[in-house]
Amino acid sequence: MPRFSTFRPSSLLTIAIAMALLATGCSEIRKLTYPGDVTYIERSTITGAMRQMADAVTRLENAIRSAPSQDKIDRATVVRELSTLETLASTLHTEKGYSTDPVLDKHMTTFLDDVALAREQAEMQPPNYFLAGHIAGSCAACHQFR
């Protein structure tokens, strides 16, 4: 029967510290295991940005739908929310075009282009909100299978 008299509480602390270091290093190791042309995006970064984008889309839709007519739409709110969407979406867009999320890779460039065009049209004189009204639809199209 083995004896555990040589096992000390300090050994348990050493094991706990080693496991904690290993767990925190896993994300760094994962980044190193992808090819150089792939940008690693943490799942929490994607989730956080998507939640904020959903909030911005909701505010955008409310600004457009709550107006009794096209000329009563609050242009400042529409432009602000489209700008917010551009900023958030650009954090998920990779210059290289390849990330750890193939759905983002496939759709983010088009989404960014659509949002930029919608913002430009909302800033025109007179403003055109047609594309701004369709931004939420592009979100729904991408998320229908998620």
C-alpha cells in the first residue's frame, strides 16, 4: 500500500498554480496553432460585439418605425446607430479575410459596405432611409441558421 506521507499541502498549491497557468495559456496556445493568415477572434469578443450590434439595430429600427412619416425620422439617431454598427462590425472584420469564424468571413465585408452606404444615404440632403431600414434584415438573414 503506497504511503502519502511525503505529500505536502504546498504540493497541492503548486499543482493548483500550474493548472491555473496552463488554463490561462490555452488561449495563447490556440492563437499560435492557427496558420499565419488566420486572425484569431475570441468567442467572447464576437458575442459581446454582436450583442451591442443587436442593441444598435433595435434602436435604429425604433427610430425609423416610430416616426409617423419619413420626414419625421430622427436623422441624428439613425446616423449615430449606423456609425455605431460600423464601429462594432469593424472590430469583427479582418484585414486578411480569414478568422476563426467562417460566417463572419463570408458576410462581414458586405455588411460593413451596406452599413456605410446606409449611413451615407441617411446623411444626404434630403436623407434616404431605405437602406437603413434593411440593415436589420441583413442581420436576420445571417442569423437565421444560428
